[in-house]
Amino acid sequence: MSDLGGGEAPRHVDIAIVGGGLVGASLGCALAPLIERLGLTVAVIEAAPMTAKLDAPWQPSFDARASAIAQGSVAHFRTLGLWDGLAEQASPIRRIHVSEQGRLGATRLNAEELGGEALGQVIPNAWLGRVLHRRLAELPLDWHCPARVEEIRPVAGGHRLTLSDGACLEAGLTVLADGGRSGLKERLGIESRERPYDQVALIAGVEVDRPHDGWAYERFTGDGPIALLPLKGQAMELVWTHEAGQETDRLALSDGDFLAQLQRAFGDRAGRFRRVGKRHAYPLSLVTARETTRPGLAVMGNAAHALHPVAGQGFNLALRGVMDLVAAIEAGAARGEPAGSAATLGDFETRRSGDRHDVIRFSDGLIRLFGLDSPLLSHARAAGLVGLNLLGPLRRTLARRAMGVER
């Protein structure tokens, strides 16, 4: 990667990616064939210092957060030539068990029913980022890190970006992949719809006393949903949703008391919990941008849509957006259209809108259905879980959607 020093005259780039996290880095990697074949110039602007050495020995942390990668996303990473590296630290999800506390109903999704080895994979975020950035380091990108976009304004043919490192860029297409944290979206007048869940996700690594055998669990309890994802060895990623304010006491508990409360809430299906890492808490809302494209601009990842984590669809939805944007840019180039043209971004929006709408509706509906406290609804949910487990074709359809191989 190369750094551009500051200068009075703005430098033109075809695409500026604001945010070098998982979504922005995935987009940079996905653009590699077009950089090579079409000579596209791409800049990446990342505010956080990237201090980790890419060639340093890998030291996985028990506290590291992880992402559930659907099988459809695995196929995308294979296309990008990244899967062999990611697979070194990936743990397969072979089966998913969905249940509700206090009810007999349960649904089991099994990869074998679909003729595959896994429904998805779980990868530590640190490793995912390491593999992506190792690939970015091989590409002729204009890399600005650490740097922030201090000013962004529309100009003829795109946007002008003034950066904190002194550089000034004019980009034909600017992609906001900053998680929505920079405020750039708002500065451009793009509003978001926000629907708070009044919930907080408590996330931690836990260890169980027996092999998990690739099982992932979603359990809906009176306190909120609990998700467990398989990691290497007997470790699992815990996502425990709490009503806002209730997480404070659990964050303050000793490890032993926390594990005892988790055991009571989840039960013994996964075994006995015997270790927990550092606990982190994140407030939850459904956030959707009212606009995701304008001429010369695309909004992606959490900047476009922040979803509840229990359904595990956020990054997978964003990665499909990455691949669709690259496909739209490639199709536009074949027509002689620049990356930021209205026609190219209109094509991208057409590719994305149905998938985005369906995933947001599914994720939000799932959380709201199981969040309603009603004896009648509880019985109906239990009957639904039992019925879904008995109806093979319907269960297989749900599994295929979970895998990201069917939209």
C-alpha cells in the first residue's frame, strides 16, 4: 500500500472507501480484479490506527469477538481467493438448535439435510480482519491510516474529501463503510430511521466442559435471546440480550456468579459453562438509512443497516452488498459508465433492495415475536417450533436462508 502526502491540488480516484473495517476491507479485496483489469484507482481511509503487524505470530484471544459467516458468504470469499486463509481459524456450524425457555417446542437445522458439511462458519473478527488486510497490502491502493474525513462535499462527477492527514481526494464514487460512526452520512443530509429495541447485547467468549460438535444455539428466554456459536476447541461465542439496564448487574458479577446465572437461563444442552472472558455490552437498535445511494455515493454495512445480532445476518447482508456493488461497477464499465454514475448505482440498488428488505423484516420480526410476553403467543410459538421441526421442506428452506444460499 502507498501513502499519499498532502498537496494543494486534489487527487482524483475512481473509488474512495471510507472505513477499513470488515466491510470496507472486503470491498477493497473484491475490487482487486477490476483494479487489475480496468485500472481503477481506489483509496481507503481508516480512522483507527492499524498497529498489528500482519506477519506477527497469530495469538487468538479468548475475549475476541467473532462473526457467523453464512455458507453463501464462504462462497463469496472463495471467489475472492480468501477462503483458504480464513479457514485456518474457522469453526463450522453443522447444526442449529432453536428453542424457547419453558416450552417443549424446538427446531433443529442440519447441514446434512442439504447435502453439505456446514450451515456456516464462525471466525474471530481479529483473524478475519488480518486476512483481509493481508490481501489489501498486496494491492496498489492509496491507503490513508490513521486519517479521518474532515470535510466531504459534492462536486461535478463525485465528491471532494479533505482528510486529516492533509490529503485531498476527488472520488467518482465514495463508499461510506464507516459503521455510521463518523457522522458523514448526516453531514450529507442522509437521515436514518432508528427503532430502539430497548435491549443491550452482552457479548463474551465462554468455554464448555465438552466438545460442541459444531452445534450453534438460539434460545429465547424471559430475559432475552441467548445465542451460542461454536469456536475452536470447546470455546463458544455468547450473545446474551438483556432489557436495557438489566445488563449492568451481570457485568459486575464475578465470573463464577455470571456462569451460574447463564447456566440457569440456558440450561445444560451445551454442557456446563466453566469459563468466561471479558464481557462487553452494546445497545441494540434497528437502524436503516433512508438513502443508500446517490450519484457518486453508496452507503454500506452498519452505516446502511444495523440489525439485531441474534439472527446473525448483519455482516452476511453487507458482504452480499459488497459483491453486488462490484458486479454493478463491472457491468457499468462494460457500458462505458463510471463507478459513481447514476446508472451504475441504480443497478446496485436494484440488486440490493429486495434482499435488504427481506432480511431486515425477518430479523426484526423474529426479535419482536419472541419478545412479546403473552401466554397465548408462547404456546403458539412452541407449536410453531415443533411444527417447523416436523415439516422437512419448510425447515430446509429456513436452513438454506440461514446459509445465505437462498434469497
